[in-house]
Amino acid sequence: MQALYDVPAPAKLNLFLHVVGKRPDGYHLLQSLFVLIDWADTLHFERRADGQLRRHDRGDALPADDLCLRAARALQQASGCALGVDIHIDKRLPSGAGMGGGSSDAASTLLALNQLWGLNWPRSRLLPLGLSLGADVPFFIGGHNAFVEGIGERLHPLALPPLDFMVVKPQASIATKDIFSSPLLQRSESVAIVAGFPAVSGLPQRTAHQAQAEPWDCAGSAPCGSDRFVEQLCQGWGRNDLQPPAEAASHEVSEALALLQARFGNSRMTGSGSAVFARVLETSQKHARMTGSVGQLGSNPKATQQEGQVKPIADGIDWPSGWVVRQCHSLDVHPLRGWADD
């Protein structure tokens, strides 16, 4: 195999995000529901025989040593592989959005090079390498929508119904470190995050203290979740504990939330922001679901809606200049889910 082209790196949304504690090393412990969506970067990989790792940007220049190069270097060093790669990135996901764009690029790089270099590592071997790069990377390697614990490494896959979202990225971006250091940061440490829900796949409900002391290790679990659990999650249960400090830091976040709330009756920030989203319930009867196959992920935020997809229903909103707006669909699985064995 000499090259892999049109490799997608999809974004994610946090349907809720609760801060439940803090580790001795300073990392915050979270509980969240991560959902894959069909807004993606596109990467292309060409194998090199000289061992060099090079990145080529097909748009705005990325940081010199971005997560893709770091992922390639980590896999090269861990595997002892003598091959190299040219990585071409068509960056369509907005930066500073809280949608996991850089982490998704890193995960797709690990999965693609696992194929291109003929390593054939199992997913269980790629996951810790991904975690060393960033807390969100294991989710994209895992490949399923998931209830997430710890700093993002403990994955409990959930089977979710098809979901549609309006996603808005204001022009402003907010540094994650500023969000977590804010005195306005909410914490859910005194309550059980799954309180009111049936036990998930036989796992008991727990307080945040129990979650910190005895974390679930659900990597590799089969998709699961009771109908009531999933239904309440999709109806907007929970909150994003990072949202209040983000709104205080940027009036654009508050404005975007208000516009979506007025139009759709629900709005929430994803991750540490500044992107926000609302669940869209007005869909076409001929809505064609994305299956997650390589090459089927849309990546142009200004693309015209195709026949059979969700109708453009937010045209009446006067979006401020410089904002990026896209109507998105959830994915059942990551499009590269089959690129590593369990």
C-alpha cells in the first residue's frame, strides 16, 4: 500500500459535560456523552521510504508540530517502523470550537498509518498511544458514540438513534486553560451523574466520589444503553459545566446560544467551546442517513443541502459575519472503525 486518500476525521459534540472531580496531577475528571457528527477534516497519506514525517496544509497553516505529526512520530517510535509519510490536511473543522478537531486528526492519523505501514496493531494497543497525545483521542480511536469518564479515556459505547443538529461556531475562540481555571466553573461533584437513569449495561449508579475512586473501564464494551437512558440523554438531560465561564469570557457564545434557543427551543455549548449546537427535530421524510463510509462525510460548511438530507431550516437567522454555521447529522460509528481489530 503506497497511499491512502480522502481519509475522514469527523468532529464530535458533547450532549452533556459534567465536571466531577480533579486528579492529583491537575487534570479534571469528566463525565460526558460524546457523539460523532458528519462534519470532518479530510486527510491524505503517502508513504515514504526514508522515514521522514512531513505535513502539507491545504488551507490555513497549522502549528508547526501539530497533533498529526506528533501522532505519526509516536507511532513510528513505538513500533520501530522505518517508514515515513507525507500527510496532506484539508482542514474544514473550525479551531477552538470544542469539537475535537485536532484530536480527531490525530486518531485518523494513527488508524491510517496502522494500515499504510502494515503494522496491524489492535485497537487496544493504539488507545494508550492516543491518550498520550490528548484526552479526546481515545474516543475517536474507539469509534463508537460513548458515555465517557475519567479525563476522556474511559469509554462506554452507547447505541443512539439518528440525531440532527445545527452547529454554530462564533468567530471568537476561548483557551481551554482559561475555562478550567475560571472561578465560574461549575462542578457536579455532589451528585451521581447518572442519577434518575436505570443502570447502564448492569453498571450501578455512583456518586462522583465513587467515580473518581473506582472508575469504570469500559473500553471494548458492546454498544448498549436502556431506551429510557438514551431517550433522556437525547432530550437534553444534563448541562455543560464549562458553559458559564465560556459565556463570561465571550459574549458571542451567549449570543449564539440565544439565537439557537429562540429558533429550536434548545441550545448548549460543546466541549470547552466556543461552538454551540441545538438539536433539530424538523427533518425531511426522505432524510438519507450517513452510514459513516469513507468518502461520504461532508466537510464544506457552506455546502448546499442535497436532496434527501435535512431541510435548511435556519435560513431566517441573521448570523453575524465570520460565524460558521452547519447543519449536521450524527454518525452511528466512526468511518474508520474497521481499520483496527478489537
